[in-house]
Amino acid sequence: MILLPGDDYTSAETFVSGGSAEALNMVQNPDGTITNLIMDVHKYLDYDNSGTNAACVTNNIEDSWYPLTTWLRANGRQALNTETGGGNVDSCVGYISQQIGYQAANSDVILGYLGWSAGSFATDYVLSQVPTDNGTSWNDTLLVSMAMSPMTNMLVASVV
């Protein structure tokens, strides 16, 4: 798999309208196929799409995912949401669940999602998905445990 990022922070919202999709649609393998050439898109759920605010205000479906999935399907392409997330608050649990549900329903063109801040970020980072150790076990954050985990959302298959 080769990920093809666009411009404007490779935002799913502007990927088509901003010209990234059209420009990257010209990228082909040496044999002329497009196999494993995947569009790399990001999308946060806060008010300014920066991923710096705890509250989520949208599921991004109408303004971002619907136009992108329509374009991908029409052009025989696929994408991977390589950055998404929100704060550990109820609004994000709901909106992320809706976004992931839409992506799962369109898995022929949206291959999946990756939560941002799932690495060694400080646990007080606004979008932290880092589990915490309570002394006897590890606890996932609210967003991971209630929306992003395949064990919870039942929308994606986990890798065994």
C-alpha cells in the first residue's frame, strides 16, 4: 500500500474541491494500474478541523465523507482516514461513532480509520487516546472505549 496525501493538511473535506483528488488521480503504478495506491485523508470533528479542541461539532458526513466517497467510487479509487479524533467527551463519542459507521458502510472505498494520539502522547493532551494504568489494569479513554474500539463499535474487524 502506498498512501497518497493531498494538500491543505490532506483534509477529507477539501480533498475533492481543493484539487488533491484530481491531481492524485493521475498517479499510477508503472504498469498503469492503480492497485494499492490509496488516498491519504485526515478529518477531525472539532469546529475548525484542527484537532486541537475537545468538543466535537460534526460527524463530517455531509460536507466531507459523502463527496469523497462519491468521487472515490466514480474514479475506482480508495482512501484511508489516517488521522481522526476528538476529545474524551460525549459529543465526540456520538459524532465519531456516526463517522465510523458511515465509513464502514462505504468500506469498498474507505478502507478504515486511525485514531490520532494513540502513541506516546501525554495523557492530558486534548485528543489523547493513551490508556491509563490504574495499578492493576489499563483503562482506555472514553472515546476509545465507547466509539473507536472495534470491540465496541462492532463496525470493523480487528486484526488477529
